Amino acid sequence: MSIPEFIAAIETYYGITYNIVELKIIQAFLKSNIDDLEKFFKAVISHHSKKWRSLPDLVIFREVAGDHDSIELQAEIWWQKLLTKSSSNDVLITDVYAHFVVNGYGSWDRFCEARDGQYRELTHKDFITRYINAAQSGLNNVTPHVLMGFYGTEFGPKAERVRIIGDQDQGKRLLAGNTSQTQIEKLTGFIKQI
């Protein structure tokens, strides 16, 4: 997508046209700051609502360009990844911050109960807030490990029930290195059954 095509798409989407001065400023900004205009177009229209009946201006473009790889966007991506996964199996979440947040609920099963319960929107906001706080603090000493799902909490963990959420290769390496952690989880699973 070229800059003129981007401008035409924005004007068509919002049903309004830029004046000449705005157009020159926006073209200069796009030329010097944005590489992937198609991806940027999608980000702009999701950020700037049609209900305001105005075109996104330079301030909006700067906000969106700054938010492109933000922590909040990463948190939202991980929420979406976790939203569709079953609570039945044990999981290994490869993203350190997402793992840290879910682990804070006690288990994968408990996180899924909160995620799928009647207060989903509150859990969503809580997840985003916790993810951002975790990312800003760094978490240098956290290594993702297996989090127990429903079957793991009820019957004890089993390696064949572990589902990797995120980078599969990284997850396999973590599983191979977490044999002592798996032993500990088997022991705690056994103790919980008693």
C-alpha cells in the first residue's frame, strides 16, 4: 500500500477528506515513520472510532505508531491466545509475563474458571493490568513451568496432557529442562489427592 492509497483508504473509511495542510503533514509523517502502511491502517481504524465523525489526525497517528509494539498490545495478544484454550489439560505458557499472571491465580484451571465465569470482563482487565506490571518490573528470575489444568489438579499431572501455548520449540526446551519441576508437581498433586 502506498501513501496515496493509505490516505484514500482512510478518507473512504471515515467518509471525510483531509485539507491540504493536514494532508502534507500526514504524508511527511507516514513517509518518515511507517514502513507497513497496511498494518498501520488496521491499527488506526481499530484505535480511532467512527463515532467521533472525524478523521484521525497526526496526534492519533503518533499514538498508534507508538502503540504498535507496546506492552498493552502484547498483553491483549496473549489474552486472546489464552481465551480459546481448554482448562482440561495442563499447560506451559512460553511467555514469561503471561505465565506469571496465570500462575498468580494458582493454577491454569483456576485462571480458566475466572476467565470463563460471569466476570470475564473484569478478569480480562485484571490480566492486562497484571501483564503490564509484570513486563515493567522485568521478572528476570521467572522461568515458565507447567501449570495444572482440571485433570492435573484432580488426578495429578501427566506429561502427555501438557499443551504448549506460544512458541512450540521454546516450550519443548522448557519441558525438557523442567524435569525436576515436573517431579515436584507430581508430589504436590499426590499430596492434594490425599
